[in-house]
Amino acid sequence: MPSSNRSHSPARGEDESTPPPNPEQDHQGSTIDIAGIKLARRSGRGIRRLVTLCGTITQLVAEYDRHLLESEPDGDGGDEGEDVDEHLTAENREEIKRRRNRDYQSYLELIKLIPALKARIADPCEGSRMLYYAQLLDGANNARSDDLSRAKSGIASLLNNRTNGAPNPPLDLDTRDGRGLQNDVTGRLLCPVVYDWDDSVIRDKLRDGIDDHNAFDDYWVRCLYEGETGDPEDVEKGFLKSNLLVKTFQMIFTSPSSARGNLDGEESPEAQGRRRKSPSKRPSVAAKLRMNGQVTAHVIAYAAVRLHFSLNDATHWISDYNGFNYEEFYEFIIDFFEEDQTPEGKAATNELFNWWNQYVWFSFYISHG
């Protein structure tokens, strides 16, 4: 079972406060191919969704190079982890090794997503290479912004249209104001299963963050559970089988109409009536990314981040909000799928993937005729 109480480390990845390079010029001031820039941005739109939540191209390529060096019989990389600071604790050394392996695997997924990147990596012109990386990340972050906006309004609409337990007043579709722990509906969904949200004393302590009651230091949160409850004595039971989580995935990867499907009988008759119209014929994000009717740990983790963030009251995307580290949350969920390599663990992982594929794609095909 992955631990949800890792010591928080600084967020990695690109500095999002830095504006993207001028697409009209390269690093030497020469005119460059605008069509190529647009293509790079389109190619990069799947990076956050399928590969890495916050990492950069440079980071992943560097890890691939390090991995190759260590794999050579006479390479000077030594055994894995030997170049890690010997003064670190064993736990920290393991964490670094885990992140390195995750970055290496992410590089392999990146090349599958963008095969043309391999040739660009070999480009001897650093300026051209770095500009290409920047445009890929620009496309990746633009797609993430689109997904944040879609989830912000979509989650609010789903909660507002519930027949039981809808927020009062309704959530604003255009901003995340009024969400978070202070809202009874979103607060319950953000609450870790180890706390009894229905106990007013505990609820107040969570909202005030007193007496070691911290809702942002535990990743076993109710919004990810089947029935939005969870068992504090068996936290893996029903984990990642949340109806809201499935619908968040569908908002991003299949279509808004499939996300509004009535899987759990939670949608009001009025809402069902509003969505009875011809489905879009535009290709879905899943089709564009060639997902072939299969989910992965990365895309489920990405949807979980989008869901949790949409329930909060943050004004803009930030990878660490109120002490809740979204990059670690993302990796925690991937670890949930990948960490247990016992026969029992692999069987449980396969069962969960089968459950996801059944619900996600069945709803999509039903809504699209």
C-alpha cells in the first residue's frame, strides 16, 4: 500500500511564471517555422494527460541519459542510487530512486506519444532543441488549462444537479469561489476517510486545522471512493471507484455528454432532459491520443488531480495548495497501481483496470450511439 504521508518536497517541473519563447524567433534571433511551432504545441497537448503532471522534457531526457549510462558495463554511473548523497536517510534515497525510475518510464511514454521527439533530442543545436521542448510544454500546459476549466464547471454542474445532497446555494460554474472545506458538500468530498465528517467537532477542527486535524496531509480522500464514503479500517476497499472520478475522466478524455450519463441515479430528471441532444461527431481527446479503449494509471491519476482541485477554492492552478501537494498525490495514485507486484496485487490492479474500462468506455459508446 503506498504511503499517503510522504514528507513534502519542492515541486519539480517548469517555472510557469516564465513566459513562453517568442514563436517568431529562435534563441539566436533567426526566423523559424511557425507551422512547426503550431505542430509542436498540438503534439504536446497529451503530455500532462498521459505522461507527467509537472515534469519537463529536459528532466525526462536527462533521466533517460542517466539510465543509459548506468546500463553500460563500463559506465561511470555505478549501481542505481550510488550517486545519491550518502548523507541522506535510507527513506530519502529510496524516494529519489523511485522518482528516477518514474521519470525514466515517463520518458518512454513520452516517446510513444511523440515519436518525432527522438530525432529532435539528437539535434546538435541546443537553441533549436530547447525551443522545441518549450513549445511542447506550452501545448501541454494549454491543454491542462482547458481541462481545469472543463472540470471546474463540469464538477459544479454534476453536484448542483444531484437529487440528494446538492449544495445550497449552488456552486458557481465559472469560479471555484465558495468551495473547499468551508462548503459542506465539497468539504465532505475533500475529507480523508479517517475522519468522521458528520461529527461537527471533528469537522470544525479540520476546517481550522487544529489538534493535528489536517485534511491536506492524507490522500485517501472521500471523493475517490465508491459511494464517496470509504472504510478507515480498509482504505483500499472501493478506492478509485468513485462515480465523480469516472465522470471527471470522461469530461476530459471522452466527452461531456458521456460524463453527464446517469450511472448512479444521481442526475435529476431536469438535467437528463437538458442533455438529450445529438452527440458531438468531433473526435474525442481519447481518440486523438490513441488510447484504444484502455485507461492507464497515469490518466486515472490525472483525473483524480483535476477532480480534487476542482473541489477546492484555489483561484488558479498551483501544484501545492494549502499544503496539499498535487504532484505527490498524482504519484501516490500511480504507486497504488504499480507498487504491489505480488500475484495478489497484480490481480487486484487488473480487476480495477477492467472495472474502469467497463464503466468509462461503456458510457461513452452508449452516449455516442
